[in-house]
Amino acid sequence: MGGAVGTGRAGDRIFAAAARGSGILVLAIMAAIAVFLIWKAIPALQKNEANFLTSEDWNPNAVPPQFGIAQLAFGTLMSSLLALLMATPVAIGIALFIAFYSPRRLANGLGYVVDLLAAVPSIVYGLWGLLVLVPHMEGVSKLLNATFGWIPVFGGDNPGKSSIFTAGVVLAIMILPIISSISREVFLQVPRAHVEAALALGATRWEMIRMSVLPYGRSGMVGASMLGLGRAMGETIAVALVLTYVPGINWHLLENGGSTFAANIAKNFGEAGEIGRGALIASGLVLFVITLVVNMAARAVVARRKEFV
């Protein structure tokens, strides 16, 4: 018995050390990435003649160099938020249907399909968006402009098909299976006693979901949504294929034009000079920071719900 206890304690110590080391390694890798980005970005930032945070121009190869991230930050945040707003309700609805409404045989097949969609490479979504979705988006944009043109973001005189809104639609389709898959797993972890108690008290299926399932799974839904948002913010090829670059911030999201951090890096890195690459790395550093802030905010929201779980 003594030997078994000693072996167990040794195993616990080894596991604790391995877990602690893994956590430290992750932090070290993140710190190394941040240091590398800062080191590579400083020379370009020192030569920049424009305000890096507020300028809408991107001319790092000019003499003198002038570049800023205002347009890139705007395009990244707006397209990602549009994608999140469009994808989250649909994804949660799909997850609830699979978990509580669909017959078991059908639920297993649907769950497999959703998981399979989450594994599709982004280049496939980008090509589909370019060849199938974009040609039909001009009519959709004109309809939205005519119906909701009194809302500034849907206003404008020339709604087009290669806009931030189109990029948001492609991103929404891309992140939908991720949010749905994680939300479904969270809903399936709801204690059966909660579900059966609500039904036994006479609640309808929707009332049971509203009272027992959604409160329990709120932190999981937030985590899934933030994971999808992070995927959307960092997406490169799909956005680069469907979005037409036009300089300057345009608050009319249905009009052609816009850019994002990742798409700008993908399009310009190969042809950029030394200053241009430093500028692109600096923009990547900003995206790195924004993504960390979003994930930290999501973590804080999830942590606030721990006591309920």
C-alpha cells in the first residue's frame, strides 16, 4: 500500500510539473512572438512619417514612408463583427436542434456534417465565395440599400458585390460550423436532472431550453462565439479573394472597397521592400494584440459563469 501511495504521489508531482511546464511554454512562445514582431517592426515605425494608429494611408514604399492601420483595423473589426452577428444565432439554433429537437439518428448525421464543415480549409470557402457568392451579392446589396438605406452602414450610392459586407457573409459561413459544433457539445453537457425537472414541472421544450439549457451553456456559447470571432479576425485568403481594395475608410459597408490586416499582409508581403515588410509586421503586431484582448475578454466572461456551472 505504501509503495502504491508513493507511486501515486510521484505521478501527481510529475503530472503537475508537466502541466506547469506546458503553461509556461505557451507563455514563452507568445512572448517570443511578441518580441519578434516588435523587433522587426521598430525600424519601419521609426521611418514612418504618418500616424501609425490613425492614418488611413498605406504607402510604406513611398519616400518618405507613410502608413497607418486605421483602415485595416476598421475593415477587420467590421467584417468580423458582421460575421459574428450573422453566424451566432444560426449556429446556436443548429446546435439546439441537433441536441434537443432532432431524432437521434438524424442528429448523429447532422453533427458529423457540421464537424466536417468546420474542418474545410479556408481557401475552399474563399474560392466558393469568389465564384459563387460574389456574383449574386450585388443584387442583395442593392436590396439592403433600398430597404435599410436610412441606416448609415447600409447607405451609399453605389452598393456593390466586393464589399466588407460580402466579406462578412463569407466569414459568417466559415465560422458558423465552429460555433455550432462547440455550442452543441456544451448543450449536451447540461445535467439531465435539470432537463427532466423542467419537463416534469410542465415546461414546454422551448421553456425547458430557456430555463435550463441556455443559462447553463451561456459561458460555453460565449467561448464558442469568441473562438469564431478570432478565426474571422485572422482569416486571410478568403477575405483577400472576395474583397476589393479601395483606399480609405468607408462607413457604407455595402459599397466596394476595404481591407483587413490579414488580407493586406497576404497581398503585399511578397512584393514589399524592407520598410514595407516592417510595416506589414507592425500591422500584424496590432492584430496579435487585438486578438489577445478579445480572447482575454472572452475568458473573463467565461470565468464569471463558473459559479453557476
